[in-house]
Amino acid sequence: MPRLSRRNLEEIRTLLQISIAVPGSRHEQETQRSIERINQALTPSVKRRVAARTAASARRAAKRQASKETRDVYTVVAARAGHFCECGCGQRFSDVGLTGNRTMDHFLGKARSESVETCWMLRRDCHLNLKQQNKPSRAYWLRLFINHCERFGYSETEAWARKELAFVEAKERLSEGVSP
């Protein structure tokens, strides 16, 4: 049987049932067998149901594990930061008077890397209003992150940030018309 969508199979089944209901219809047995085959195709097999449940269970387990890893990283980064924003602004997290005004920034992006070395704790206003919008510039934030990495001895992440900074500065010089 060719692969048809569920909707198409249901429509064909309906048409076949209508043709059986018409008095004097020919090929009634063949039509009835076709309806039975369509019903079988529309009924999910036990294997497919089990496979779908297993896949969903695996996705939930992976999500729980990722969430646990994020919580573990958050706990260590929050303890390292203490009460001060790690961007170097020197402001306390509680100065604003908001509860929960600190956020963990994944400097390389959460999908790319999530570790204590690549994350830092920022005040919400530093993170959302400045860092995420690259204000004053991406190079500025890279320099701050390099200082942060030096302070805590994260040499691999610092090396990556220095390479990225060199790239950003070269790109800025090219856009200004200055040769590298």
C-alpha cells in the first residue's frame, strides 16, 4: 500500500464505506478488505507506541539531566560571584532593591558551552541592557571577560576570548578602512 497521510486514508475509508452502503454495489468483499487494511494502517502498532513512549522518556531524561547540570553550574558560579556583579562594574546584586536581579550569562552561548569557566554572574541590568546588546561594543565585553578569566585562572577560555577579541578588532579596523 502506498504511503498516504492519515487524513487521506480516513477520506478513502469514508468513501469505501459509502460505496458499500449503496445497494447493489459490486466488489463488496474487496471493498470490505480494503477498509480493514486501512483500519490496520490507522491503528498505531504496539511497536510504534512503545517506540514513541521510549523516545519521549529519553527526551524527558535528557532534559532533566541538562537542567541538573545547569543548576550545578549556577550554584558554583553564584558562590564564586558572592554579592558582586562579575563584569567588573563593582555593583552589588542587592543595590537595585530587586529580588533575583542576578543572572548567569553563558558567554559562549548555552548551546555551545556550559561550564563554570564559560559562565559568569551579572546583574540583570548589566546582562540584559548592556551585554546582550553589545553596548558599548563586543570588544568591550570580550576585554571584561578576559579580565574575569585571568582573575580566576581560566586559561583555555581566556585564550579563546583573546582570539575572538583579535578577530573583532581586525573586523572593526577593516570596516573603518584601516589595513590590518
